[in-house]
Amino acid sequence: MKIIKKILLLLLVAFVIAQFFGPEKNDGDLATVTPFLNETNPPDNVKQILRESCFDCHSNHSRYPWYNNITPVNYWLADHIKHGKDHFNMSEWTENSIKRKDHKFEELIEMVEKKDMPLPSYTWTHTEAKLSDEQIASIIAWAENVRVKYSLEPRPQ
């Protein structure tokens, strides 16, 4: 029994020390999504959906919940955000080619239609991010219009 107490004490000390370390935060300026919003021109209801359901993981600005201050949860959240930004980053939208932008919107439509986005692990704690069928339809209609716009733009040969 004495060895178990020592192990538990050691784990507790390690946990406390770990609280002084954490990943870099994704706390850039929300204004970085302005070029994306200007280019894709979402209606107001879609802007609101993007704000509530997408920006935290798909831009350079995240709103962090209180539990982000607990290690190892903060590393798990940082990993989710990194992967989200790797797939679709509205803050760095202007760096993409027209072909890539079109492809990203194709993926967006597919993921939202299948209800794969936002992730269930996100909507557990952000209930406002859960999309209704009406919201899904609004996002898809907007995304399809953006894809039409991109299809009409000249592409380098």
C-alpha cells in the first residue's frame, strides 16, 4: 500500500508541475478573417454560423473555454485547432489558388452535408455550434454560390 501512495503522490506532483506548461495559443486577431468574408460574401446568417461554429478551429483566432487552462486538455485542444487550420484556414485564405479555394469549398459542402462538421467533440461543450437542418441548407447554398463564382474566374494555365 505504501508504494501505491508514493506513485499517486508522484503523479500528483507531475500533474501540478505540468500546469505551468502549455501549448502556444491560437489567439490571433479575428480581423484576419475579413479577406475571407469579403471574398466569399456570406449572408449575415451564415456569418453568424461561421462565428459560432467554425472560427475557433478554422481561423487564427480561438475563443478558449475555462478548461483550456488544464494540462493535458489544452494540448488536446491545440491539436484539434492545428488540424482544423491545416484543413481549412479562413485567416490565410488569400494564400490559396482559385483551384484550391474551390476544392476547399467542395470539401466544406461535403463535411457539412454529412454532419461531420462541426465535430461532435466541439458541440458537446459549444451547444450553440450544433447546426440545424436550416443552417446546413444556408451554408450549402452559400458555398455552392461561392463555387460558381470561383468556376467563372480565370485560372493560370
